[in-house]
Amino acid sequence: MASIHYLPSVDSTQDEARRLLQSSTNESNKTQKSCFAITATEQLKGRGTSGRDWIGRKGNVFVTICIPSDSVTIMPTLLPLKIGSVVAQHVQHFLSSSSSSSLEKKVTVKWPNDVLINGGKVAGIGINVAHAPPIDSEGRNKGRISSCLFDYISSLENEEEGVTQSKELVTQIVNTLSEWIDTTQHLEKDVASECVIAEWSQWAEFGKEVILRDEPTGSSYASVKPIRVEPDGRLRVLRRDGKE
């Protein structure tokens, strides 16, 4: 299993992960060979894509997972899809077991790296490279219409309970990814990749019009309808003019 470091507050879980990775490398003169994760109750200066801030209120889920690159058998472009489906799986379970509300909460994924509840973004996955390992983190981007996972939980009594549940959610996500890495070591690359695409596709809404990219200013690209995921992780879409 991966080791998980729980911290009360950090500027950025990614920065903490890089610091720990560099420290372990300097001490042993070897690159980290096992997965580990940094998670915090509060993140003050998180970073998202395209220069966006990566924000969320205290008690939300902030996590960076470090994975040795030579332990990943699939194409790197498929990694966001795998992590997205794992997050979606555990978010769905979390909602089912934690909420006392009878309102339906539909969890879906949006290519390439978002997890949504009833159409509202609750998580995003960013892949970076530090030395060798890719790093993923979860939170939400400032400037996009987003929601918080705990907005959908009516049974939380206080902040402390929310922090405890966040830690449990992180543990489940990290352990599932660690187990998947171990399992795929014995699979052919093509087989492992096909499994990732099939799993992600179960959470996707193909044929539904979406905007794949939007800007913090509110401007956006044209809407498209996702058709399928290509073997390399690219999304095949249908444009409004009927062309793919």
C-alpha cells in the first residue's frame, strides 16, 4: 500500500510532495520507487491549469499522489482517465453511504480530468512530472462553475466529522490506485489500456452536448458531443455541423 502523509494545512500539496520527493532522493541518491500521497485539511495556494488558482474551503479534499513512472503500464495520456474513474467510483460510494437526503446525486466524468455531481464539477485531476513520477491532485478551479463534495452531504454534524470523512475518502482513492498499479504489472499494455478506457466510459455521458474547455473570463469553445475515447486517450467528438 502507498504511504499517506496527513497535514493540517499547506500552501500546496504538490509543493509538499515535491519537497518530500527531493528529500528522499537526496538522502538515498535514489529516485522514490513506491507510491506516496500528501493530503491536507486546508490548502492555501493550490495551483490549477492555465494559471488558475486551485481552491476549496477548509475540510475539502486536497491530495497529491506520487506514482513512479516506470510502474505505470498504460500510456501517460490515459492516466487522467484512470484516476478520474477511481475518484468517481469513491465519490459515488461516499455519497451513497454519507448522505441522508433522498435527492438523486448522479456522478459522471468529463474528459479529460473532471468529476461532476449532477453536472457540477467537484474534482479535477492534474498530471505533472517531477523528476520521473507523475503527480495528480484534486480540488477545484477558481473561475469555473464548481461545487464542493460536502455541499451534497446533509448528515455532517460538524467540521471535524467532515475532516475525518475526507481522510477516509483519500485513503480509499490512494489504496485503489496503488492496488491497480500492482495488478497491471502483470497485464499487457494494450489490455490494461482497454480496461482503463472501458472503465472511464462507464462514467461518461456520450452523446450529451458539453463544453470541453472554458476560460476564467467566461468565454468558451464551441459545444460538442463526445462519441468515444480513442486508444491513446483522445476524445472523439461530433461537432454541431455534423463532422467529427
